[in-house]
Amino acid sequence: MNKKRENFEKIATRRVESILKNLDLLSNCSNKYTYEYTKEDTAKIFKAISSKLSLCKSSFDKKLTQSNFKL
């Protein structure tokens, strides 16, 4: 397999696993017995996450569709 592909798979897998673990940790904050929060708090949290996720996806999509025009 191509070295760049191997590096991507290795690093992307590790980073996605880290993100998923952190989301699990964030979901622990939903325990109303331990924490107090409002709908506004959760809206801010998920707006920030959604915004960053959209930027990340756009970055991947943009690079996949870039044309390599040369004269």
C-alpha cells in the first residue's frame, strides 16, 4: 500500500478514536444528578461541535474536488 495512504489510515484512525472517546466523556456531563446545565448550554455546546465538524468536512471535500489546472 502507498505510504501516504498508510500514514493517513494510521493517523486518521487514532484521531477519530480520540474524538469519539471525547464525545463519550462529554456525554457523561449529561448526568443531571452530578451536573446542572440549561438548554442554552447544550445548544452552545452542540452548535460549536457542529460548526467545527462542518469546517472539517468542508476541508476534506474541497481538497477532493480541487482542479489541478496547469498551462
